[in-house]
Amino acid sequence: MGVYHYKNSELHIEDVALSRIAAEVGTPVYCYSFKMLQDNYHALSKALRGAMPAQDFLIAYACKAGSNIALMKALGDEGAGADIVSGGELERAKAAGIPADKIVYSGVGKSRAEMAAALEYGIWQINVESVPELDLLSQTAAEMGKTVRIALRVNPDVHAGGHEKISTGRKQDKFGIDIEKAPEIYDYAAKLPGIEIAGAAMHIGSQIAENAPFKDAFARMATLVARLRASGHNISRIDIGGGFGITYKDEKPMDLESFAALVKEMIAPLGCQIILEPGRALVGNAGLLLSRVLYIKNCPSEGKIGAGERSFVIIDAAMNDLIRPTLYNAYHPLLPVREAAAGTPEHAYDIVGPVCETGDTFMTGEKLPEMKRDDLAAFMVSGAYGAVMSSYYNTRALVPEVLVKGNEYAVIRKRHDVADILAMEQFPNWLK
Ligand code: LLP
């Protein structure tokens, strides 16, 4: 029996009926499976352990994908570290009990305050993405009387990733340091106070299903590491990033065993500690967004649809809760919570939210069993870049998050209140 399954015609996540969560917590609501999180972590860790000793690699969960502290702790308890990209995520990692020596800090725009907080906590490594960042980090560390272990994130000029907006490793992308220029920047870094060169880092994109772009990037990284060592630099760590693709509709997921074999063949011989930064592959299929139908507009069974008209299912979730469909044209399969009886007619629906934009559309012309008011439905595979990308747009309060384990569940983020939003705002003196 899978984590998601129908029992008594009701969709369950582990042993909890989604209708129970909807009744007790309300909708919309993000629901995660504790087991799926663990299974995802172990699948990757097992594939890597099949190729190299466990102490040779660290899986640093890219918590931007799903940064609720309970999700981070669940993965941390299995052995994961954290890849963070802001001072806010550092606080999350601390709150989740991720040890400092398992935290890697990536990102192109770290502020001085963020650097200082990371240095104070003594994190494992900062991945530096530009010369000005290197200068500021050196200055900050020196002023604090600390030495920071760094890797330069290099841009290997490889095209990878499931969507234009999430490809990061091409020359024209804002990320990393041009691999051609990296050697001279390492020489420069070596002379800076407060900086200790520890390794090299890369991350080429997200939702990558093939080994091929990794193979290209690994070859370039291996050449770079050899060159850096020949210049006398200590390269004892290599961060190979994340980006492992998963299945939303019919995409082939990343084959973890063959990926691990590639790492063994091309990266392990460098004799470095290997860091991986997966996000989506750990949480994507571990979460869903549960929503309720508010209205059916142009109900097909009433025969009211004229030529060229569409049948809209207006649900209580919207683009502010899950932005991926409108932002990336992403597909999240929608499952009815009550299993359709055999023979239920199917209709082509547009699934839309209440936000006042045509872009607030999750699916267009999707063939689904007939839906009616108050039905529940779940957008599957919404655990990654779902709740974390939500906003208050249209003054819609952030929805709760729930973590399911066996036959129990816990609210891991409470539903926000419009009062919470208003409490953050105030009138200027001259309007009082
Ligand atoms: N490491 C770095 C430096 C990254 O920038 C990212 C993702 C990751 C690791 C994790 O990548 P993953 O394993 O999750 O593919 N919002 C987009 C995805 C943006 C990814 C940004 N960087 C989406 O919803 O598809």
C-alpha cells in the first residue's frame, strides 16, 4: 500500500483520511507524509552508500524547497544537513536542530548581517558566488576574528533544468563564478584574511532528469580541481548541488542509482568530501495541497455550456497558495478525495482559484470525473516550492501545514489570520 491510497473510496495520506484533515483543520491545507520524507531521504542515501562510504558524503537538504522546521527536523533526524540561502533559513536550521557542521550557505546576495550570523553559528561552509561577496566575507570574518571555510560556486556553463526560470548553470545566468576565471579568483581568495579555501561548488539547475548535464559539469569540475590543486590550493570538499528531477505527470524521475554511479566514477576519485543539495527530490512527492470546490461555473451536467464556453471549477486554493502552475506552467495532478464511482462521467474542466487574475488557473481542459460543490480535491506532488512560495496576495492568509505519521497528524504551521496580516501594518503619523 502506497503512502497515498484510497480506502473506503476516500483518499488517504498514510492512514489518515484527507476528509478528516479538511473537517478538523479546514481547507486549503498543505499535508505532508512523514514516511514519504523518510523514504525519499533513504532512497538517495542508499543509492549513494551503494557507491561510496557513508562518511564520504553529506546530504544537505536545500530547505528552500520546503522550509517548515518540522520538515527540516524530520530530515535532520535521518542525518540530513541543510543548504540554506538566507539568514532566515539559518534561523530555521538552528530551530530544527541541524548541527552547524552540516550547514552549507549558498546564494548570490548574502548581506553582511547574514554572513555575520553564519560565522557566529560556525557553519560548515559558505559557497561564495562573486568577488565582491568574497571581499565582504573576508572583511566580516576578519573583523569578527574568525576564519571561514569557503568553496567558490563555479558556473560550469552547462544547460540543465526543467524550465527556463530554474536553469542556473549557464554562462548568462547570475549564479556562480565563470569556471574559466575561477583559478585566478582562488589565487586571490587564498591571500584574503579570514578566508580558508575548503572546496569547490556547483549547482546547475532544478528538475533535471538526465545524467548528461551532470556528466558535463562533473568533467569540468574535475579538471578545475586538478588545476587548483596544482596551484597549491586545498580542495577537500566538492559540493555538487541538487536539482534531481521527480515525476509530476509523466516525466522520468532521476535514476538515483545511475547518478550515484556517475558520482562514484567522476567525483569520488577526487578524494573530496562530497556535498549534495537536493530539495525537490526529498519533499516534492511528500506533500499535497488539499482544497475544496466552492462553485462549478457552467456545470456541464446541466447542459449549460455554449460553444466556446468553458466549465470552471472554482476552488478555495489559489495562485497565492501554489504559484507553480502560473509561474512555470507546472502541472500538479489533481485527485478527487472521494473516489469516483465506476461510470461517473468525465468532463473537461478549468481548475481555477478565487484570485482576481486569469493567471489564477491551475489546469485547463483537464479531464476529471464530474465535480460538484463542496467536493475535496488534492494537488499532488506539491511538497516542494509549494507552501514556501505562498503569499498574502488578495489578502488571503497563509494556509496551514499538517504532517501525517501513520494514523495521526499534527498541525506544523497554524492557519494565519487576516488579523496577523493587519497587525503588521500601520498608519503614518500624518494619517492618524
Ligand atoms: N542548491 C542551490 C544552490 C539551489 O539554488 C537550489 C534550487 C537547490 C540546491 C535545490 O534544487 P532542487 O533539488 O530542489 O531542484 N521554485 C522552482 C525551483 C527553484 C530552484 C531554485 N534553486 C520550482 O518551483 O520549480
